[in-house]
Amino acid sequence: MFPRPSPIGAEWCSWRLVAFLLLSLQIGLGANGQRMKDNMYTAVNGAHCFRRLNGTHVTGCSSKNGGSVGVLHLISSKEDIDFIVHKHPSPPYAPIILPALYTRENILRLRDEAGPYVSVLVLMNNASGLEQFSQESRCPNQYSGLASMLKQIADDQRCSVDRAEDSWNPWGSGLLLEDFPFPIFYVAGVSEMEKLLDCYERFNAHDLDHQHQRSLCAIEVKAFMSAAVSTDICMRRSNTYNSLIPATKFCDPLQGKNVYATLFPRPVVPEEQRVEGPERIVLVSTRTDTTTMFDGVGLGAMDSVVPFAVLVSVAHFLSKALPNNDRNVLFLFFNGESYDYIGSQRFVYDLQTGAFPSRSTQTKPISMDNIELMIDLGSLDNLTDLHVYHAAPQPMATKVAELLRKINQSFGFGIQSGQPVLTSNLPPVSAHSFLRENITFPAVIVASKPGNRYYHSIYDDQENLHYRYRNLSRRYDFTQLEDLDLGDRSDLYGKDSIQMRIRNASTLIGMSIYELLVGRAYDQRNGTSSVLIDEFLHCFLESADCPLFRATVKPDSPHVYPAPPSRYISVHTTLTADATGWTYRVLGLLLGQKVENVTKADCAAMHLPYQWMAGYDGAGECRRTTQNMSLALSPAFTNDTYDFSSYRYSTWTESTWSEMSARIFLRPSPAHETLTLSIGIVVMVISFVLVFLINSRSDVLFNQGSTSTIPIATQPTQC
């Protein structure tokens, strides 16, 4: 006769069975819960506004910690803003606004008057009928320019935010410099916009006054920014937390790299001989960066790509037209100029401290005294109307203006250029950083009157330039100069193309610099390459997987991601930013001297400045290059005791964040929420009653009961 299992063992088996069933149920509910979550939320792709700080202020946007939620409400007119301000039956709201209504008046009203009832703002992509769209100030870099250092100057010698006619960005709204307590989310994709509009139309668009009585379509945006108040406070806060929790940061300084190249190689000298010498240099510069309110969106086509393309073409022209000269030409592409001239301020600082170029180049340092002339290219919104500016009486300004007029008449480029303008109200260009140190510094600015209605915005793209890629690199070698006798090339690009306007302007400027250096006119009929310009615009505005970029890398390199490279300065990373890297390689191809009869292995063995690249035909070639990089980090961050409120140097930082996402869902009505809560309470009460009853009858439900009085030896229970 087998012994009976003990009551304790039977109870243990029963509880294990119950636990197993509950665990199985939990797993099943967990799987169903995941599917339910997917049905509840729909992800929306877009770009986020983020937070930046300077020495005294904070700008940009941030969500609440954990995300901000708002009911979608379409803003089609100012009356829709009135609805949120005065009625708001179901707050908080997430207004959907079109670019035409994204004005300073409307956005600040949503922030200031409707602030308690707005938690998210959604900007919908729709450029139809849009005449202007710029969130930059009317006076970009107003507090870091030359005029900010001059105490007593007339009003007409200052850029005016209040008077559009006296500003360098008449269409600017200044929203880029405002602080918003809610996230602003930009939606560009057609399918993503349809998600939002369809959800709004189905659930929110009717019976607005009683919408609080039903379920509504809402959006949740997660974009919480860690930084607050100002750069000064944020950096001190980061340093304090860093001493307690290593690697804790709330903001990072904006930082990148300038790219430069010399027309002629500079000699390598021993360490003990690296002192400033009588070297004479002509500096030709422009900026390469751009910015917008939204992360990763904004090509800066007219505001910086055009002068960028002009200077690259000028450098290429001079490398072909000028075999040698007793003056060297330094081509400099500044980064971070959109934020109080970060790149040029650091360059001037390095010149003053003997830190340019870096010791690794094994060349002599350059000082400001070595620079005989600086020609700085500003925004060229109108390539047929160039103006020359200077801040102090400067004979070279008159000379440059005369050369521009004379050469234009000789070659018929159709470009107007008047007398040089002497003013302290200079365009927002890198020369400000030099002139603030010495107002008599020989700086000449070539720019045009403002004409870009989309300055520093998401719509300054190839359409703003009316650019169409022609893909002519298979027929024409873009590394060679172009025969000017071929005319306007309207058969290739059409009439009045951006390619030909850039070619004419860059050829005119290149020939002017040639005559300044040589002392006589350029006597050939060659100009810059319109095919090179076509490829350059295509690479930086449409696709990085392009013939020009492929010619600058090794022949066996894989194709790159086709998106155009971002040119926002960003913050320090261990990798060189794409735009900086491509600029560096393009200069190596166009200015480098080809070394004949050298194999790939031999070229690699010689190391820098020799580089092996694919070349125009893709077969591979060795070039002796002169391009390099220098740090674009404000000097303010090199001094622990710097006064961040002094406006001496740029103090811009970018906030850190942990997550950026957006999703829409159906927010239940108050009645639905009440019903759900009631059902939950009822279920909870029933559960307590059931548990009490089961616990009070546990001896009956889980014990078999034993009538035997004979002790039984305890044996392991088999379940």
C-alpha cells in the first residue's frame, strides 16, 4: 500500500499549478498588450526643434520630461488661434500650422496668449503660395559684428531690426532666437502629413465647441532638452554633476572644423626654424555652414552654398591659371559662422597666439601681419549685382571694384558692380572677426544686396535657386577650365541658369585676384567650369553619391548614403562631419598637383600631403595636396575664467537630449475615462471579495483531508 501525499505537499502542488496558470496568462496578456500598444499608437516621422544657448539667453524648444501631449487642431486662419485662446474646450492643444501662417505674430501669440492651452506645435510642410519664410533675425549675428564694438556711430551705420530696409535679412521673423516652452515638430513627408490630417478630420474637425465630450486625436512629442537658462549656468551645472557622476553633460559647445588650402605648397621647415617670417598671403574666404530651427533640415542653398561654390570655383581657376607667384593664396572655408562667427573668431585667435597652422603641418606659423589682403565672399543672392564693402579707408577696395568693372566689360559677363561702400554696417560675413581686432585690417567684402526670402530656413533649397541637375560629367571633364568662347551654354542648362551665373561671377572674381597677384590682366579665354559647378550643387543639395565626390575618394570605396551632407556645425564628435570631410577632399582634387607615374602603393607610402584618389576617370591618381583643417571652437571655451556675458567671443552651446520621437493616438473622452475607471474599481472590488472567499475556504479548496491517526513518514511529493 502506497503512502498518501501530505496535505502540505498537495497544497504546494496546487499553488504551483495556480502560479503556472497565472504566468501563462501574463505572458499571453503581455503579447496581446504589445499588439494593443501598436494599435493604439502610430509613429510620425519628422524633425524636431531643439534648444541652443548663448552666454545670456536660451533659444529653441523643449517638451516636458516624459513627453508633451496635445489634441490636434488645424490652424487655417487667425480665427483658429482665437478659438484656442478664448474657448479651448479640450486643452491642451497641438495646433497644426502651415508655413504661410508661421509668422512671428501668430507663433508668439500661441506662446504668450495661448500658452496654458498649448503643449505641442506642429508645422506642416506646404510651400504653395509661400512668399517668404525666414526664422533668422533681421540682423544676423547682431551682437558679434563690428558695429557692436563701436559706441558712437550713426543709425544708418548699423543694421536695424526695426527697419527692414536697413537690415541684412528684411524677411526675418527672429523666431530662431526665441525660447518656446513646448516642442515644435516639423512634418515634411506626404504620408506623414496625411496621417495627421486624416486623424484630425475623422475625430476632431466637427462640433468644435463640444469636442470635449468625445474621444479626440492627439499627438505625443518627446523632445526633452536637458539644458536651461544660459551657457554659463549650463556649463557650471555640467561641471558640478561631472564631479559626482562622470560623463554627465547638459550641453555641449558648438564645434566643428574649418577647411583651408593654399594655392602653392608651403615649405616644411625644422622645428627650431618655425618662427613668423615675411611670407605674404592673400586670404580669400567664405562660410560653409547654415542653420534652421529644426534638426537636420535645411540646405542653405542660397545663403551659403552659392558663395561656397563660387570660392571653390575661384580656387580651381587660380590653381590652373597661376603656376607660381611670390604671394601665396590661402583659401579658407569657415564653419560655425551662423552662430556669432565661431570659425573665424577661432582662426583670428589662432593667428594671434601663433597656433595656425598647427604644429603637425611642420610649416611656419602665420600671423595677421602676413595677410596683405582679405577678400571675403558674403551672401550672393543676386549674382549679377556685386557690391564691394570696406570698414575703413582701404585702397585695395577701390582696386578690387575697378577690376570687377573692367574685366566684366572685357568679357561681357553681365555683372554690375559700383563704387566701393565705406560703412560699419557690413553684411554678416567672417571679416567682422578680423575688423573687431583691428578696424584697419585690409578686408574687402564682396556681396550682393539681400534677396533671399528663405534665409536660414527649411525652404532655402535647390528650388529656391531654380537649380536643375544636368549630369554632364560623362561628357565633360569638370577638372578642366571651360572655354569662354562657348558662350552662355544655354544648350546645356537653359537660359539664365544658376550654373552659368555662378560660372560668370566666379570667373570674374578669379580673374580679378589673378590681376591683383600678377599685376597684369589674364590673357586666356578660359573660365571656371560650369560642369564642376553643376556637380558641386548636385552633391551638396541633392545627393552625396555623386560623380564629384566619388572622384575624391579611393577608386574601390563603396558608394555613400545619397542624402546631401548636413552643414550645421553641430557639436564635437570623434568623426569629422560629412560636409567638412567632403570639402576637404574636393579641395584636394581640384587644387592638388597630380604626381605622374606613381602607383597606389607608392603614393600611400609617401603619406600626407600625398593622397590617392579616384580622379575624374575613376582609374586612380596620386596628388600632392595642400588642404587641411583647423579647429572651429570658440575661444570662450578655452578660458575657465571667461565672462560669458561680455560678447567678446561666441558662447553658443547645444542642449543634450535622450530621445526624440512623435506618435499620434486617440485620447479617450471624459465619459470613456470615467467608464474605464469605474470598471477598474468594480473589478478591483470583486477581486478583493474573491480573494477573501478563496482564502477563507482554502482548507476545503486545497486540502484533501486525512482521517488516519497513524504517523506517516514524510516523502518527497511528486507533482
